[in-house]
Amino acid sequence: MSTSIWHRDNAEAVVVEARNLINRQLPQASRRQFLARGLTLGGLGLLSGCSIDDNPTAEAALTRISQFNDRVQGWLFDSSRLAPTYADSMITRPFPFNAFYDESKVPEVDASSFLLEVTGLVANKRRWTLDELRALPQYAQVTRHICVEGWSAIGKWGGPRFGDFLRAVGADLSARYVGFQCADDYYTSIDMATALHPQTLLALDWDGQPLPPKYGFPMKLRMPTKLGYKNPKHIQAIFVSNTFNRGYWEDQGYNWFGGS
């Protein structure tokens, strides 16, 4: 059922009033910190006198707030700022399995026949074998995986920098988005600035060994600057685009930018 014009307008009024109140009541440093953490419907209940007690208005307001959060997180993102790294001794063992399905449902991918598909705004649309990906310069990092559910774990991932891969395929680096389709039917998309971040890896290894199936074989995108659900596993296809695409969890209400 579509949201009525009245509900959309009322939702816009909620967000506008919240923005105005934030600007008046918080100093600049605190305001930036508040926005970076995300404006929520609960926060609006404290800040706003607008009516948000009916479901259509609440849903419309949440949609606009989520879009507002995405824009703010994009503005605050610093491509030169690195996430913390850790010593190998701090790796979480065993590293937890996490997915939207049971571990018994992990997809089986044949390494010998695997080909990574690359489409969209790229000069070279050929498919890549795992050996070709391993021929690119390889990097390793020990970083913290942060789950939206409230837990975190430290792991060691290795592979080519995703920015190097995008340059190798002649991607349009001025494009806005990079999207992913996965063997487990997962899908998501990210902003180009995060794709080019030096710690964003096309991870082929876990703890110095080929990535195990439960952690995303044949490859996962490892982004320590994003929450866990933004890090797709079992990647089969990558596309570069100026057309906005959401993702599996984003289509169920999660924030799209997903910064950690």
C-alpha cells in the first residue's frame, strides 16, 4: 500500500523540524557527532512536536531519516582515515559465522570453474579467474568486524585492494556506486569512495589461508569502515553504476551507507 501525499508531507515536516532543532540546540562539534551516529525515530520523539503516531507517517519519516543518515555519513566519510588495525595475537578464535541462514546452508562454489563477472561502467568486462585475482598485488589486514546486532570480532583478511581491482578493469571511478551479487543470493551496493578506500579488500584469504566457505569463499569484500552486513560474501558478480541499488538487508529497513 503506497504512502499518501499527506503522510509524506507530514514525514517531511518531522525531519525538517528535527534538523532545525538540532541546528539551534547543539554546538557544531556535538551536532556533527550526533548526525554521524544517526537520527532515529526515537530521537525525533524527543525533539519534535509533529505527529508521528500513525504507521504510514512513521514509515515515511523513517525512510526520509534513513536517506538523511546516508547523506550525512557520506559527507562525514574521510577516505584517508584508516580503521584501527591489531596484532595477530588479538584475532578472535574461532571467528564467528554470521549470515542470514544456518551454516549448513553455506553455498558450495567450484574454484576450478569460478569466473568473477564484471559489468556496468567498466572498460574491460571480461571475467576473472581466482588465479588472475591472486596475481594482483596482495595485502593483509587485521581489523575489527562490527555487527549491527551489537557484537564484534577481530579477523585477518588478505587479497587485492578493491581500488586496484577497479582500476585494473578500467572502472569509471567517478561513478557513484558499486554493486554485488553473491552465490548465496545476497546482494548489496556501496559508494565509490568506500570502494576506493585503501583498507577495502577483495578478500581471498582468511588468516593466511584461502578463504573458507563459511567465511565467504571464493571471495568477500572486506571493509572495516562499514558494518558487517555491508561486507558481501561468496561474490559472483560486480557492477559499477550511477543507478542507486539497495541491498538484502537495506530492503528490510537497514541503513544503506552502513558506516561503522
